[in-house]
Amino acid sequence: MVLILFSLVAGLLIPVPDLPIIHQSIRNLFFHVGMWFAMLVIFTISFIYSIRYLSGFKTDNDIVAQEASKVGVFFGILGIATGMIWAKFTWGSWWVNDPKLNGAAVSLLVYFAYLVLRNSLNEEQKRAKVSAVYNIFAYVLLIVFIGILPRLAQGSIHPGDVNNPLTVKTMDNHLRLVFYPAIIGWILLAVWILNLRIKICKIEHKMNTL
Amino acid sequence: MAPMLVHEIKHLVLKDIRLELKQKYAINGIILYVVSTIFVCYLSFSRIIEPETWNSLFWIILLFASVSAVSKSFVQESRSRQLYYYSIASSQSVILSKIIYNLLLTVILSLFCFGVFALLMSDVIVNHGIFFMALILGSFGFASILTMVSAIASRTDNNFTLMAVLSFPLVLPLLITLMKVSKNALIATTWAENSNLLLVILLINTVVVFLSYLLFPYLWRD
């Protein structure tokens, strides 16, 4: 929480380098990028717990996988919202056809599909098993997609690309001072929310089985 | 183990083909589906002026046709018949045989789709070698992803809606890559320029088959 507060306050107050096009909107870096990192971490947790579920069939692992995917979707939506605002002010439109943005949209669609799949199954054991299989299948494909396609497509205008000069290396020290704590802060916040949700879900589960 | 697996796969694939030839339901249905969809496009567009529109339209039609072709693979088998397979064959050979059978089905489907499309909408492809390579690798990808998704969807009650919802986001990356390759085939490009994209498609296919091989046993056991 302290880290998030720090990134909120410092993110709005510190002097930033005046880069072309981006200008002051660089401050969004601390929020937008942080949310995506948090989402990826949470989806990875979901993936790991799905594997753990399939190797032991413990309901607790399935609960973690389910809640992680929900929290991940939440952070994904926040990430898209902040990204869209940023895009509106730098690129001039809410959405552009860019491999990175499409990757983000596809990953959200996949996890929405995962949640729909969960809802469509009533039997608990079967639901856990089938959705764990889908989760693993989808996550690996997503990683392949996000990892490879943006590199192949020339001319992504999204920063952080090989061809794009605006990478972490071009950040100045002020930015980095806030950027790294901000990322850690968002990830920790996401994990904290996840933990709360898992506890609630486990209690509900226990009450239902009583 | 390996020769046993090959033996089982061979028989399961032959079984599916024989079943198909006897009923002639899936293949005829799909052929009619493709023809009527393309005819509707032909009537509404009358002529495709932009080669890029031709390209997108072709792949979208092919995607929908393959979804409806492959989604039958697990749904049409009754629970008791699945139980029978379970007792005589290993789950790995079941999924591999389904993938191989669907691969044959989608290759036939995509070649046929291209034929009708070229007939009605005129053939705008310049480099046919690259295009057919993309077509075959693409059918392979569609077949493998959709087979696994249909196995997942067949476990639920309303599997037709879910089939589309679950498979589209997963097929999308493959579809984008395929469209890019075939867009390159619309202009004169060399193999060297497309080798990277084709390799990506091949990589996706390999990953999918490997994952299906690993994960299917969990779906199979109930």
C-alpha cells in the first residue's frame, strides 16, 4: 500500500523528461504499465494453480486459479482503460490496430471465455477439471502469441519494442525511481486483493459444504 | 508403447473415415455450408475489388466452416461409445486420432473452399506456393486447436455457443498470422520473406498438439 501511495504521489509530482509526443502523459507509465505487470503475474499464478490442481485434485487450488483469473481480468480492464486514455492523448484515438493492443484484447477475451466456461458447468469436480485444462491450454498459447507476434510484426507504435526507441533504457533516473516501486506496488496490491478473495471464497466453500 | 499407439491411432482414424463415408453427413453438410456462404458473399459483393477484402473474407469463411466441421468430432459420440473407447484405447491415441482425422477434414475443406472462392470471386493470388503452404499449415492449426476446444466444450451442456466463445480467442493469433502470410501471397514475395511467419504457425501447431497430448487424459477420465 505504501508503494502504491508513493507511486501515486510521486508519479504526479516528480519532474519528468519532456519527450516528444508523450510530454506530461509519461506519468501514466506508473499506472498503466504497473497494471499490466500485475495482470500478467496474476494470470501466471492462475496458470500455476491450475497445474497444481490437475496434479492433486485439491479444491483449494481450483479456488485460487478461479479467483486469480477474476482479479487478473479486473487489472486487465484497468490496464486497458488507462492505456486507452493514454492512447487518446498521444496517438489521437482510443484504439489502434497494433499487435500489442490486440494481444491485450485477446488475453482478456480468453479469460472471459474461461469464466463463461466455469459458469456453464455445474458439477464441481468436473468444472474444476475442465476449466483447469482450458486455463493451461489458453495460457501457453497466449504466452506464445504475446511473446512472438509483436516481434515479427514490423512497426508497432507501442513503446517497449525492439524498433521503438522508448524503452526502459531511455528512462531517466527520476522515472526509474518511481517506476520500479510502482510496478512492485501494483503487483503486491493485486496479490493482496487475490488473497482476500481466496479467503472469502474458501470460507464460502466451507459454509456450503457444511 | 509407441507401435501400440500408432496401431491404435491408425484404427481409430480409419474408424472415423469409415463412419464418415457411411453417413456422408459431416462432409456434405460442410460442403453445402461453404458453397452457400460463398454464394451469399458473391451475391452481396458481386465482385471483390480489393484483394485485401478477398483475403479477409476467405479466411473468415474458412474459420467458421472449420469450427462447424470440427465441433462435431466429440459431440456426435454418445457417452456410452466414449466409455467403450476408453476401455479399448489409450486417451492419447484418441486425441491424436481425432486431430489427424480433423486435419484431413479441414485440408479437404480448405482446398474446396479455395476452389469455390476462386471460381466465384476470381483468383487473386500471385504466389500460389506460399498461399497453399499457409492453407495447409493453417488447416493443421485450426484442426488441432479446434479439436481440443471441442473436447472441452463437449463436457458442457450448451456446447455450440461455448465452442465459438472458447475457440475464437485462441484461434485469433493463428488467424492473424495466416492472413499476414496470405496477404504477402497476394503480391509477389519470396519464400525467405515469409519463412518467419510460416515458422511461427508451425510452432503454434506443435505447441497445440503437444498440449493436447498432455492435457486430454484429464478431460477423458471422469
